[in-house]
Amino acid sequence: MKALIIARFLIVGIITFLLTACGNQQEQSSKEESGAVNYQATLMEQLIGAKPGDVIEIPEGVHSIDRSLSLTVDGVTIRGAGMDKSILSFKGQVSGAEGLLVTANNFLIEDLAIEDTIGDALKITEGDNITIRRVRTEWTNGPATENGAYGIYPVQTTNVLVEGNVAIGASDAGIYVGQSTNVIMRNNRAEFNVAGIEIENTINADVYNNIATHNTGGILVFNMPHLKQAGYGTRVFDNDVWENNYRNFAHKGTPVASVPAGSGIVINSNDGVEIFNNRIADNNTANIIISSLFSTGYSDKAWDENFDPFPESIFIYDNEFSGGGAKPGTFDLEALRLIMFGADGRFPDILWDGYADAAKMQDGTIPEDLRICMDNGAAQMLNADLPNNAANPAIVTAAHQCTLEKLPPAFITQLP
């Protein structure tokens, strides 16, 4: 009888303990949910009520955000405790097209992460004097077409510094600057994006000391039609661009959907581009690709008559090449490799689609200042002759052994 009484007391005690623990856990969970909701409300209030000169601090922790954030006030700084410490998680996002949208001048953002947004992670538009420093954008589920298009995305901006950032998993470009002027992009890392780093329709840009690896294409310098300005004057130098062989998971019909897996540095329809002092290796299609818009499968041929689809004034020199070219990312290019170089052969380091503007030719040749030039030791160039359906592809290195006047460094006149 005594043993039975003791057993009953023990059972009651255990049940009481379990109920108390469960209640405490539910209370703690409720507090955490309340804290997350309260922080989102706090941050939104800070962004809406911001005044020039304000510094908005993002505390350490993973902060759940379920809708787009925006800032429209000039002269504001957003600062976290580190890209792996202060994390804005949009995994439960239910509304909005971006994570954070900024339409303001003299803006600085640094030391935080933006994860798992429905659309672009960080978009900055129509702003002057922009600094994006040590920001990580990532889709934590890994590369997928359903991910947002852009990680870091300043567009129609002026005087832009993009440095020390990390971008992972974007279904278009991890780090992108478009339709902008005076840009420095340095010390960034881009992995497992379709395009790791992209400069598009931008004037006066320096891209250096970056790492681009495991993307579909490492570094892209593009010009596209139907945009407010054409791009020219981009220097790509001192970068490490290796093993950009990941499958292309872009949405069909987008310009980057045409980039073959295994593309190191790609110039498309852009003018005045220098590629030098880079370390480029093991990109399975080619370490450098030079192409016209005609090779991208771009569907709208009715572009503005002022748009120039031909890449011109391209200078490639003093790069270190190794590997690559042995497993092109499209059926047509693989067939071309087999026909020209055999089963064990590889494309040369520089692959040119062969498009040139006949209207600009003088006595059958492109003017000296518009040429594609290379001064890169033993590196070779292949003209794939795509205008003639690859009827007469050929190694054309000797015809492109020339130099161009070097571009001046990019400059930024003012930063916050």
C-alpha cells in the first residue's frame, strides 16, 4: 500500500513537471514570436521615420521579416554586427517584390545578411553615392530557379562602391550593377549564382580583387537594348575566376539564360573593355568568351537603331590561364570542340563568336581602335564563325595580336 502511494506521488510529480515544462516552452515560443514580430515592426518604423544622418542598427540574431522593407530618405546608414551575425530572414515572406528596396542618395549599408527573399534581396535604384559593404545575400535552399533574380542590385545609380560582399544562389546575378556610372566593385565573392558578378550598360567601372567560382558564368560585362544608357569603359582585373561550371538555372528568356555553363569571363555587346592580370582557370566552356547579342538567343531583334550589338575595343592582356574548354556547356559548342580538337582536345582560352560590324569596316577590316586585341603570351583565340553557322571556325590569334590605348581607372567622386 505504501509503495502504491509513493508511485502515485511520483506519477503526479512527473505529470506536473511535464505540464510546467510544456507551458514554459510555449511561453518562450510565444515570446520569441512576439519578439520577431516586434522587431520587424521596430525596423519598419525606423525606416519609415528615418531622417538624414540616422544610423539604423540591426542587432545580432536571425530576424524574421515577412514583407518587403523600403527606404526613401537620403543620408541614412543601415549597419549590422556582421554578415553572419545580423540576419534578416525572409523565408516566411508573404508580400513584396524585394527584401530591401532603397530609393535614396548618400546611402550606406554594411555588415548584415539578407536571406531567402521572394525576389531581389537588396535593390537600390536611382541613387547617388552608394556604398554596399560586407553584405551577404543568400538563398539557403541552394541554387534554384525559384530563387530571387538578384542578390545585390544597384541600378541607375552613380558613384557606387560595392566591396567585401558575398552573394550565393541568385537565379540571375549574385552581384549586379546596371545602367550606372562610376562604379568600383572589389573584394567580393560570388558563388552558385547563374551570373556571379555582372556589369550591364554601365559607364566607367572597375571590377577587381573579386572571387567568382561555381557559378554558371563568373564575371559578365553585358550591354542590352531597350535600356536608358549603353555601357562602355569597364576594366576587369586582378580577379580569381575558376570552375564556373554550375548548370544554368535562370528563367527561360532572360539574357543570362543563354550563358553556357563553364563560362569564365563573358563580354557581350559591350565596348571599351579591358581584361588583365586575372587568374582564370578550369571553366569548362572557355575561360573568356566574347560575343554579340546575336549569339544570346535574344528574341526581340527590333531594338533601337542606336543600339550597337557588336563587342568592340576589347583588350585582353597579362592574364594567367589554366585548364578549361574541355567540356562546353551546350550541345553545339561541344560538337564544335569535337570536330576541331577531338575527344581529348579543348577550346583555347579565348572564344569569340565571330560577329563584327560590316558597316564599320574599312577595306574589309575593322578600324584599329575598334578591334578585339590580345597580348597574352601563349593564349589562343578561336573564331567560332557563328554568323555562318560555324562553317569555317579557325584559330585567329595572329590576326588579333595587337594593343589598344589603356582605359583610365574608374573614379568615385563622393561616398557616404
